[in-house]
Amino acid sequence: MTKALTASGQITDEVTSWPGIEAGPGRRGEFAFRLGRREIGHLHGDHAAHFSFPKQVWGELMAQGRIVPHPVFPDAQGPAARRIEGDADVRDVITLLRLNYDRIVARHGLPEPHPSR
């Protein structure tokens, strides 16, 4: 019998399949997804995802109810959070991470692979 993946496992499996994405522990206990030097977002276990978006994108996502202000920066436009409570949240967290990924790739391209790989 196959064990069902946790929310963070499902998100990690999908996001790490994208070209150039590296994932691992961050400096504050989070699990971060990076494209080169740029973080596209991070997870806090299976219950929350944090991102940073340009102000206009942040405003649109906020108006759609897809994100809330980041708990550490509640008055800032840009930092954002999303609770993960079910499958729909898992899918939308992946979509939000992809939004950042696609934005970075469009602006900067994919990072060069490490020489050791």
C-alpha cells in the first residue's frame, strides 16, 4: 500500500521537478524553494506557505482572497502567507510558487547549472 504524501511532500515533489529549483532548509527553520539565488517561497511544515510578490501582484492576489499578509510583516505589501488546510490549498500554493518561478525565469532566465552536476 502506498503512503499518501503530506501537503509539504506533495508541494516539494511538484516544485522540485521544475528546472533549476533547489530546495532545502532555510535560516529560520523554513523549507525554502530557490531558483538560483532567488527564493520563490517557503513552507512552514504542512500548514503554511510564505511568498513575496511585487506590490501589484500582491494586491491582485489579496483581492482574490488567495493570500493574506505575512504574519511578521502585516503592514507590508509584498510579503504574503497562505494557510494549507486541504488539497485545494496545496494546489494553489503550487500555483503561487509557479507564479514566482515563471516571473523570475521571464526576467532573469534559468540559472547556470553548478559545475559539479
